[in-house]
Amino acid sequence: MNLHPIFVAGALTFGYLIGGVFFVKFWRRTHDVLFLAFAAAFGLMAVNQAVPAIYGIPDEALSGVYLLRLAAYLLIIWAILRKNMARPR
């Protein structure tokens, strides 16, 4: 079974957006910056999947789109380190 690349990109974009919405929901409940950072990272990952499909970019290596993924991963790492390095209250 061969799925069309735009269909796969759309499904992944939708999945990342749903994940981001859940993290926003958790952030609204707890006001923990970790959840807000994860929501933003998932938003970046959604954009990372959508941009090549929208603009017809055949290879991410030919554009700077992969920098969005890098930014998302760095945001996740920063949020985890911030949470683990925080002083206990």
C-alpha cells in the first residue's frame, strides 16, 4: 500500500496539533511551563510537517525547514532541563 506523501504529512500535522492541544489543556490546569513548552514544540513540529507539503518542497535537506524540527527539539530539551534543575519549593 503506497500512501500519498501529502496525506501522510497532513496526518502527522494533525497528530502534532492534537498533541499540542492536550499539552495546552494540561498547562491551563497546572500552569507548569513544561507543558507550555511541549505545546509550542508540538506546534513547531506541525509546521515542520505542513510547510514542505504546502510549498511542494521535495527534500527537507534542500531548505531550512528542518530548522523548525531542531528548534522544537531544543525547546523540549530546555523545558526538561529547566524542570529538573529547578529548586524544590
